[in-house]
Amino acid sequence: MREAKPYTVNLSRHKVSALWLLPPKANGALVFAHGAGADMRHTFMQTVSQHLAAEGIATLRVNFPYMEKRKRSPDPKPVLVETIRAAVAEAQRLTKLPLFLGGKSLGGRMASWAVAEGLDGVKGLVFFGFPLHAPGKVSSDRAEHLKTIKVPMLFLQGTRDSLADLDSIRKVCKGLGKLATLEIIEGGDHSFRVPARLEVSNEEVVKDLGSRTAGWVRGAI
């Protein structure tokens, strides 16, 4: 297992932790933000980063301030977006590799807001489970801002994701045209866990996520 190097990312009122994983002969880099309920060291975040590294993609994982303080409720949107911006700036300081941006659930959504609000310097967005709506409340309102984004977007979505009705996410991607690529994870829930009946391990699913992401990144460079 490759070791990630710790860094500190400075915000206007906070400092947050980050982890930089740079594999040999890397051909791209991803700023990778965590979801609402788990920090950058969560098994999913770490394992995806390791699989991306094996595919030649560096990652800069970053914590949001509320996770640094061990709080349960996410920070206000401006703080989350500021964190994304600061992480991108740090990644640009660390490397000249083509830079992509994304995250798990909340992290991916905030990454998209950062770009929609004018963040430059990223070649594409990667959503590991875009949280399109609250459970049981199907809507596409959370995706309206994506229409203003001009870089390619990769959506990795499970068929059992309670925060993204599959028909709705397909319509969102269709509306974004050639900028959107939708990758379906059969049986995956919002955390990409799959039922035992499919006889696929969670490790295999996460490896597949890494492989699909790395292939898309290489194609977008």
C-alpha cells in the first residue's frame, strides 16, 4: 500500500488536514472530498485513492472544517466551497499534473458548486454518488446548477442509491449532453455496497470505481 503524505490546507478562519498520494509516473490528479458522514480517512476514501494510484492517478484528500472539529453537522455551504477552492489551490501548488475535482456525495456536490461559482483550473468533475435528493423525495433541483458548468462530468451511481433515483439521474445526464458520462454500478447503494446475491465483493466494486474513474480521467486529459 502506498503511503499518503499529510498536508495542511489554510482557509480564512480554519486549517484543515489533507493527504497527498502521488504514485510513480502519474498522469493526472484528483482533489477528492469526503461525504457528509465520514472524513477523508474513511475506508472508502482510502481504498478509492489506492486504486486510483495503481492506475496512475494522484489524489489530494481533504477534510471539511466540521470533520476536523469532530462535529456531526456539515459546515454552511460557503465554508464547504471555500475548502474545495483552497484544496484545489494546494493541489496546484503540489503538482502540474492535469487536475480534476470531485468527491463522495456531499463532497462531489460542493465541488460542483465551486466550479459553478467560477473556480478555474480543473479539467473535469467526478461524482461518487451525486446526492440528487433526500431519501424518498425524488427531485432534480440539486442539479440545476450543473447546467452552468462547462467541464466534463463523470457520474458514478448505484442502482439502489436512495439519494439519486436512477431515472432522474439519467435525465439529468441527458440534459447535460456530451459533458456528462454516467457509469452505473449494478446493485450499488449510496455507499456502493451491493447485495450478497450479486456475488461481488465490496472490494471488487471499489476497485471497479477506481478503474472506471481512471479511464475517464485519462480520456479527458
